Amino acid sequence: MAEFVSPANVSIMIVAKALAALEPIHKLGILHGDIKNNNLLIVPSMGRVVWIDFSSSVTPVTRLQNWMQGVLKLVHYDCVSTYSMPDG
């Protein structure tokens, strides 16, 4: 006779595997950016949980680029707003 597994236990196992699957991704410095159930592929036959749809993900490079763009905007704004024409 097969052992009964409650839906609550299945849910807990899925969440635990989903969180564990994020660990190696985060170790690479990648943030998924869109964590939700629609982006979780559950493969019951293999007992696996896989994150999909990394279109909103952020890598260390994109984080650095975003930071640099922010700095450049601040510098540009500061230079433009404080500049005055020399008297001539």
C-alpha cells in the first residue's frame, strides 16, 4: 500500500526545493527578478523544481551598469544645473 502524503507536505517540499534551486543562481550573483509560481516548473516524475523565465533577471554586470547610469545622470544633472555662462 502506498504511503499517504498530505497536500501540505507536498507544498512544503516544493517550496523547499524552489528555494534550494535559487541558491546556486544567487551564488553566481544572478537575481531572478520575477519569483512567482508561474515561473516555477515542477517535474514530479524526477522530483525536481526548476526556475524558468529569466527575462527580468539581474546579473552583477547589469547591476553595475544600472549603478553607473544613475551616477552619470546625477553628475550630468549637477553639472548642467550649476553651470552659468561666463560674462563676456
